[in-house]
Amino acid sequence: MSKDIRACETDTGSQGFLQVNVTSIVNNYPISGASVRICNTADPARTLEQSNTDSSGQTPQIPLAAPPLEYSLSPGQKQPYSTYNLEVTAPGFKPLRISGTEILPTATAIQPAAMEPLNSQQQEENPVVIPEHTLYGNYPPKIAEPEVKPVNESGEIVLSRVVVPQTIVVHDGVPSDASAKNYYVSYRDYIKNVASSEIYATWPNASITANVLAIMSFTLNRVYTEWYRNQGYDFTITSSTAFDHKWIYGRTIYESISLTVDEIFDSYLSRPDVKQPVLTQYCDGRKVLCPGWMTMLKMRMKQSLKIRIIKAAGRTLTQIPPAALPPFKSDLILFIKFLPYGPIRSRLQDQIVPPVL
């Protein structure tokens, strides 16, 4: 982040909040009394804040400067988040460095910090380097696939029902890269990581819900069809935006996104009379154009918070079928009507179905 951006943040007075969760990488046990030093990526020698973790391994919520809110609410060239470096130390553990923690204005960022014991033989990533957000950086566009996969071919491994898995095996690279590492990640943590990598936590709650549903549907399609295992691979999904969604080891997640995932983690999108979740592909609609796909372009939000006409897949849809709405989430009608961001608005006929737990 440039010094010019930093000056802009200070002038506007915008700020976000950071909470660091420090745990042992061996058993995920919280580490109390850990020291967390925070500095700006542009000036790593100067300490901005320093805090210690409590008995739960958490720091207090620390206010930090961030760019103006409007940068993350409309497409533009300015970086909508500020970045910080962290240094975490604790007795009995190896020091941990994290580079690129992202702070959005008004949002609470949660930075995981998994520390290795001094006698650990594990070779974990240290420092943890968080690359640019997918809406700001340059990443490969998604390679198009059918949104419903054929599952009647001889010899295929296909689950008999849609199940929310406990764990996702993430291949940190393209499928053919045998040198890329596989990570075992809990399903909810995977969705939170991907959503934090692909949308901004400053968006309205309805928009966050819509995008999280798209990410979960895509992921559960990969699980249900055993897509990569049927090709001879030993993982569930990749971290490549060309094939799947962006997942980043150790990245910052956001409280608003985390709460949404916890609320609707057992839901997905499906078409009538089709058992499998829809492979909900989308692009940003700005840097990458994808006619007929879902897009994340901003729609103009009127003061009444109602948009009657929604363009999707080359046609205009003006009705929301009542059957497509889940009984447990009444405000989904609202977000489909005036969703300012995100992919879900282009698939109004999709049903939201609770899978088997």
C-alpha cells in the first residue's frame, strides 16, 4: 500500500477493526498471553499497535485506519482496504509473521494466527503471506463448465444424497500441479475463507448472503459429484480461480461473513427436479465478461431499496417464484429484489434446499 493511500485514510478518518485469534497449530488450543505487534506494510519498522491475547487466545478489537467506505461499494481503481503486517510471539512457540492482513472500513477483521511449538517438526508456512483480494488483484478467469454435471456415466463415484462435509481437501494450485500442497479445512472455515477472498465484508448483509449461497452451492456440487476424485485426484477442490474459487492459507476473514456462513451453512441452490447443487459460476462483470453467467456488477440501488427489473443470463426477469424462497429466511425476497452486488440475482428460479447433515 502506498503512502498516498495511507494519507488518504488518515484524512478521511475511516477505520476498521482487527481481532487476532492465536492458537496452537498442533491441537487448535487457544494461546493466552501471546503478544501481537501490528505495523503498516509500507513502514514495517514502526509499531502502530501492540496487544496481548486473553484466555481465549484473542486480542481485543483494535481500531485501524482504512480507506473510505465508498471504495468497496462500487467498482474502481483504488484499493478499498488497508494492509498490515503482524508479528506474533508467545513463550514455547516459534514467532509467527503475517503479511497483508486486510482491513476494510467499518468491518471487523478476524486474523487467524496458528503458531508452531518450538519442538514441532511440522513445516508450516511462516511467514503467512496474504495476496491481493480477487476483486482488486489480477487472477485467472473461470473456465466455463456445465452448471449441472452428468452423473450417469459408468464407473463414476457419485454420492447418493447431498451432504455437508465435515472437511474439504483444498489443493493449493491448479489440478495438474502435483507439487501444490493439499490442506484439510473444515467446511465452514473453507466457505468463510473463500467468501472473504471474493467479496467485501462492507456490502449489505443481503448481498453477503447471496454470494455465500453461490459459493456453498458451487462447493457442494464438487463434493456431491466427486468431481476431482473421479479424475484420479486426491482432493475435493482447488484454490485456482480458473477452476474453482480463491482460497488463501491463513487469510483474514470477516465477522459479518462468518456470521452469515454460520447461519446458512446447510443450504445450497438447486434447479427443480435436479438433485445436485448448481455449479454456480460467476465473474466480476468488469475485468472479466461472461455472457449468460452470474455477474458481480453493482446495480443502482434506489432510495426505496427496490429494483423491479433484474437482468440475468441475457433475459429480463421480473418475478420471484414463491416456491424458490426458503421458509427459514424471509428476507431472501428482499435481497433478490434489490441485491446491489453478487451472483445470485441472475438465477431467480433456483431453489434453496437444505441438504442432509
